[in-house]
Amino acid sequence: MAQFNATGMPTVRAERLTFVLRVLVCVLILKVTAAVVVNYRDYLPPDFNSDFLRGREAYFAGGYQWAFYSHIAVGPCVLILGLIQLSGRFRQRHPHWHRNLGKLQIACILLVLAPSGVWMAFYAETGAVAGVSFALLAAATALTAWCGWRAAIRRRFAAHRLWMMRCYLLLCSAVVIRVIGGAVSVSGIQGDWTYPLASWVSWLVPITTFEALRQRRRVSTGVLPVPMKSEGVIT
């Protein structure tokens, strides 16, 4: 748990711990993203004996293939872009790049990732329970990206960063669900319920935890966030 001094600022120990955790999370995201990209060899051309494409041959040649290939092309890109965009140092040193990459990321999410995610949700592997989860995830991701963009153009940069953090947590559900899948395989726990449950846990738990910790910090410090109208950087 983070520790704060009398002024409500994090202690040096808490800052160091936070830095280490951030590094570990970044390494995990990069590692899982790389592992996902390596598996693309099963998709070009499509191998219907591979884990994800098994049983999809009947409808793959239709609109599903366009949604699928669009989704896997853009997914790793927005994850990597998000890591760069959330860096305060990068934002301060390269505001022009931050602004342009931000526009690219928002466009990828709103025009490609979210729509393709909704389309693919109708064909979720284990049925409607997982399908509803993925559809809501796509909608929530698009909503947070849109709110982040609107906050930026209105020069409400504190709100912009908050919305984009939420957006990135939702994007990282792709990482979390694979970590859950690995843990399930190692533990030997298997069942028809594991994947539908993981589909919900992968995004509800991170975003709920984030909001709970944020609320706890506000209460413990007695400091309420004040929207900042101008900070000299437009994202």
C-alpha cells in the first residue's frame, strides 16, 4: 500500500515501489504482446487447427475475417502506443509527438479496434456470456477513448489523462485474459466456465480496482482532484 507524508505526497519508498511495479507491468505487457504477435503465424494463412481459429472455418471467409485481421493488426499497436503515451517524460519532452500519436491511437480504437471487437463478440468461443462481456468491453473502450479525446480538445488535461488511463486498463484486458489463461492451464483447473469468467474478470477487476484505489487515495489525503483547463500540452 502506498504511503503518504503529512502533505499528502507519496513517500520516497512508495515512489520507488511504484516505479518498480510500473517497470514490471510494462515488461509483462511487452512480453505478452510479443507472444501474441508470434502466434500470428497461425493466422497467415489461417490454420483452423490452431487454438483460436479452431471451429471457425464455417464463417471465417465472411465478414469475420475482416474484423479478425483488423483487430489483430491494431491490437498490439495500441498497446505499445499506450505505454508511450502514458509516459509523463515523453509527454513533456515531445508534446508534438504525444499529440500526433494520441490522435493515431484514438483513431485506431474508435474506427478499427472497437468495431471489430463488437463484430467478433458475436462469435465468442464459449457463447453469449463471453460474447456480451467482449461487446461491453469494446463499447467501454471506445467510450473512454472518446471521453479522453473530448477532454483533450477542451484543454481539460487532468481529465484527459484519467480517461486515457481507464482506456488503457481496458485495452490491457487482452494481456490479463492471457495471464489468467496461463494460470488456469498451470493450475489444471479446466471447465466450460473458466473462459467466460476470465472474459469478465479481465477488464472488470482492473478498472474496478483502479477506481477503488483512486477513491481511497482521495479519502486518505483529503485532496479532491481539480480539473486543469490548461497545462500547455494539447493531446
